[in-house]
Amino acid sequence: MSEWQWDRESFDRADRNGDRVPPRPSFSASEKVTPGEGSWSQAYRAGYERGQIEGRTAGREDRDRNQGYDLDGQRELETADSGYEARAGSRTEYQDGYRHGFRAAYPEGWNRR
């Protein structure tokens, strides 16, 4: 648990097999454990905020261009480091926050009229 960056409750949810070993990071949204907003690091929060902006924009652009709803096909989710600056903190945390924010905001942009 000493390697875990968030609260005990999120660790317990992530420890599905009960071995008390932190889970490996996953890029699948269905497997990803997202820390509670109150425990976000500066890097995670910065990534989340940037991801929200870019996710909303991507959703709106895909709809306006009649390209179809394609959240999983977004190139931005591969590197997820748009706007990253080392002073924000961990690049990995930033990327996790970015992906979370982008995935949450893309549908908002798609549905906005």
C-alpha cells in the first residue's frame, strides 16, 4: 500500500484479488480506478483540466464534421501529454488525469448543440 498515491478506499477497490499489491496501470477505462477528486495530485488535476477542454473540443468537432462518435479512436488519448509541463509534477499522473478528463468531456462536446 505504501506505493499507492490515493486513499485506502480506492486501493481496496483496485485490489480485486486481495493480494495487497498495487495493481498495474491500465489504459482501459473500464478497469481504471480513478482516485476521488479530493485526493488528486497537482499533476493529475492539471491533466484532467486540460483533458476536459480538449475532450469537449474533440467531441464537438467530430459531430460537426459528421465523423461519427469515436471516443476510443482519439489520438490524443495515446500520449495524453498535451500541455504537460514538468513543474506540474509526474508525467504519468498528468496522463492519467488527462485521459480521465478527456473521456468524461468528449460526450459533452458531442451532445452540445
